[in-house]
Amino acid sequence: MVRFVKFLIAVLLLPTLFLAGMEFLQLLKATLGQWKNLAFFLGGASVYGAIHYFWYDFSRFYVFGHEMTHALTAFLCGYRVHKISVKKDNGFVKMDNTNTWVVLAPYFVPFYTLVFAFVYMVTGWFVNLAPYGEGMLMAVGFLTAFHLIQTFKTLWETDQPDLQLAGGKTFSLVLITLINVIILACVFKILFPQEIHLTQAAWHVLQGTLNVWRIIVNYIVERIINAI
């Protein structure tokens, strides 16, 4: 029953996911609209992609971030973490309890991107980082590509039990994609506070979602009335 409810939640979230994706593209346009900014961001992403596929896949670094995200999310949820194991290709966290957020957190939390954004924000309080904007964009592109490629690899190249444990593949993939969009939007807000307006974007998504479901419900009701 719980799995079916989560499937319904995933279906209900589909319009929200689509609209959030559209708003995120608008945020990217606001920050990366200039070809120079886009070039540095994509350049950093391309550097990671080239290194990953032709030289070194950073698997141990990913496993560390993956397991640390499990552990930190469990801690924030009030669970006790007993052991963290990190190896080259796998790892695990022993804890006294778990939930959907703990299970799925590594797939929608870009661990290293958030660490970089936090360090960048704090450093910016004491140092003028404007002259290093191009390097920042390359680093964000590099780390974002790291998160997305490693997440895709983990989800699609292996039979990942986390998705079933969280409530099924459909529910898990919708939630992972939606929260990835939200968190990456927050990262860009930290890096470009003047250009990004998250409250406005969230309001657009909320209004759009309500309008979509209003149209769908009205259509269904109309069909039922006509059939009677």
C-alpha cells in the first residue's frame, strides 16, 4: 500500500518536475547567458567528462561522498550512525534506522558541489572573489558533471537496491530528479545571488502545477458528466 501511495505521489509530482526543470533552465540562462560564462562552465564539465571516461573515474571519491551523505542525512534525521566504510568501488553505513531521505540523499545531494559552494560563500565574506569568477564557473561545471555522471552511472549500470528500498523506481527517480534541480538552483543562488530569484521561480512552479492539475481535474470531471 505504501509503495502504491508513493507511486501516486510520483505521478502527482510530474508536472512540478517539468515546470521546475523549465524554471531551472531560465535560471541557467540568467547566469550562463553570456557565451563566456557558458564556455567556462561547459569547459569544466567537459574536463571532468574527459578525465572520467579516458583516464580516472574518481570512484573512491564518489563512494566517500555517497556514504558521507547517507551518514550526514541519517544524523540530521536523528538516527545514530555506528560505522562508515569506504572502499574503491563500494561502501556502506551502519545506522540504527533509515528512511526515504537517508536512502536517496546521495543521488540528489551534490556533495562536493555543495562543499565548494559553501567554501566559496564563506570565503566571499572576507575576500573579493570577483576576479576568480571564471575559475569558479569551471569548478562548478567540473563538480556538477562529477555528480551527474557518477549518479547516472550508479543508478543505471548497477541494480541499485536503494531505489526499491525508498519506495520503488518511479517514485525514487522522480524525487531524485526534482530535488537535484532544486539543490542545483540553490547552488547557483549562492554563486550568483543577484541574478537568481528563487522565490519567484518557486512561485511560478507552484502556480503552474496548480493550473495543470486544475485543467486535468476539470477535463476528467467533464468527461464523467458527459458519460452519465
